[in-house]
Amino acid sequence: MNGNEPPTSPISPGGMGLPGRKSYQAKRGGVRQSDEFDRRFDGPFGRPSLVMTRRKSSLATIAVASPGAAAGPSHPPGVDLEKQEAPGGQQQGILGGSAPTAYLPEPPSLNYTLRTRKLSIFIFWSLIVFDSVVLPIALYFGLWYGVGPGTNTPTEKKQKLSANAVFSIVTAAVGGASILEYFVRLRRLWRKNSTCRVIGARRWYLDAFHWNYSLGWIVVMIELIVGTVPEFPPIRLLAMPVPTMLYVLATELLVVDLLRLFRVPAPVRISSVPKGAQLRPGIYSLIEDICAVDGSGGTEFRTALDRRYTASHIFRTMLRRLDIFWMVGAEACATVCTILIFTISADAAYVVGWAVPFVWAGVWTLATFWYVNRQLKVEREEWTKEAATIASLTPEENRSS
């Protein structure tokens, strides 16, 4: 078997598959897009997986953990999940012994839940919405029409604030919570004994989300600085920071997805996906980084997410669809907001630019929760059926598969 061919076993290379399906002997170039996530092109059947050591692909076969590993912590970084060649050429799994025939009774656990984090999530997003929606809009209208150029108060009775002063105050007051969160996650990733560091990366790497976050803030700060320098600031430009963040997010997802679609190896490390490895949907790194750092899931979550991704083709398909859902949605929302900002009245444009993206994100988040819960239920049901089918095979049938 070379590094570009999928296995010939009817068992899905993602860990579990439906017996009786067509054998996977076609080369990667002949795979229909709809079937791609039923196969595993990363890991031993393509490029290195996230936590395996580099070695010849000819030594790679599928490794499946024992049922007792389901409730325990996921594998540590650096451990080869795939088969390792034992003395004498015999293939040996990570738990020892010959080719395993025991399968997990359910998908590998992510060891993470949002149920115990509801209060912290509510507080965090309440601060973000206040800081990035309520505050800029309230300050703009309060200052502009209260003591600024929009007030009807005669200048001889009360000195008006200039347009530049109004937007300088608004710009200085906006983004405090986001900037604080930026430095909090920077400290979590950079400290020497970090418990949320990227798998296999040095401390200076941080993670992919942090670099994208930094890029977004650089572009936004340029907009705000350029917009507040003139004596009469361009209000429409100052309404663009949040749509700009959406452009950065959606473009990153689009670039990663195009590279993955054309099977281009990762040009740089993308969180736990090392340089040269098979790319995964861009939303994979967002979920990994946000849950591991901001959601306090730690490096253990990064490892558990990798194990779930490689084990379940339904999970991979779900992430692929969510990637498109958020990528297209973010680009569309940012584009519509941009069109509105530069066509409607200045006051309405300012409200649209700072508020509409958050309304869109709320709707997309609710739709995502509904879809994920539905797909995870389907995943458990299919996994149970496949495990029962495989368990009913005779030893001869199991060996031949």
C-alpha cells in the first residue's frame, strides 16, 4: 500500500464502516466529493496524522482502541495511534497484541460539555455584546446628538464636541472586552506550563485562531485609526470593523477549504495540524482552539477532538458541512452589511455595521446547535449498528475484513 491509496478493507478507514460496501481500491483522484469523508486520507493512508510520528506509510494499518479506552483520557501527543511494527515484522496495536477485533461501543468521547459552562458563556457574550454593540451605538448617538455636531444647542451657550472628538471617544471606548480576552488567551498559551497548548507545537506558535484574531484586529485598528484622523471622520468606514472581522474569518475558512479540496498539504501549521499534513475543514481548528483555550478544554480536548475526527466519518462530514455553512454565511453577511453601509443613511449604516453581524451570528449559532445535536444522535445510532454488525462476524470473517 502506498501513501496515496486507501485501504482495501470494507471497514471504513475512519474507524467504523458499513460491511458490504464497495472496497476502497480507487485512488484518491477518483473519489466523488460526496464520498470523501467516508474515507480517511489523512493519517496512515495519506499524510501524517496529528499525533503520530513520521514513518513509512507502508507500515501503517488501522488501529482501533479497546472498549475500556472510551471513558479514559485521550492519547497523549507523540503517541502513534496507528499500528507499529513489532520485532519480526508483526503489526502491533498501541495496546499490544495482534490485530485488534474489539471496537468502541460508542464514538470516542470529546470529554467536553457546554452544560457546565452555560453561566460563563452567558457572562462572556453579554460583555462582548455590550462592548461591541450597545456601547459604540449608544456613545455615537449620545455624543453626536447630545454634545456633538448633531445637537441643536447654540454654540454660544454650550461648546459642541467636534466630529473628530466624538469618534475619538467612541473608538477609545470600544473593544475593551475583546482586547482583554486577547491577552488572557495569549497568557494561557504562552506560559511555560500551559495546559491548552497546541499538540506538537512550541509555545511561541500560540494557535491558528490567535493568529487570525491578531490579523483581524490589525485590519480593524487600521480602519479605526484612518477613520478618526480626518477632521470630519467618514462614518461609513467607522461602521465597518465587525463586517471586516467576518471577512477575515470567512476568507480563512475559504482558503483552507480550497487547499483541502485540491488536496494540497498544509503549507504551515494550522493549530494541531502540522505542516505537510492532510488539511481538515477550517472550522476544525476554530473549534479546537476556542474550546481548548477560551472554553478551558485544554490540550486534552485537542487530542480528543483529533481522535473523534479520525474515528467517525459522520463527524467529519458534519464538520465539512458546518465549515461551508459558516463560511458562506459570514461572507454573505459581511457583503450585505458592506452594501448597506455604503448605500443607506449614515446613522442607519452605523447601526447596521455594529449590530447586524451579531444578530446573524446568533441565528447561525442556534442553527448550528440544532444541526450538531441532530447529527450526533445519528452518529451514535449508526455507530451502534455497525459495532453490533462487526461483533456478529465470525473470527474468519473478521480477519478477512
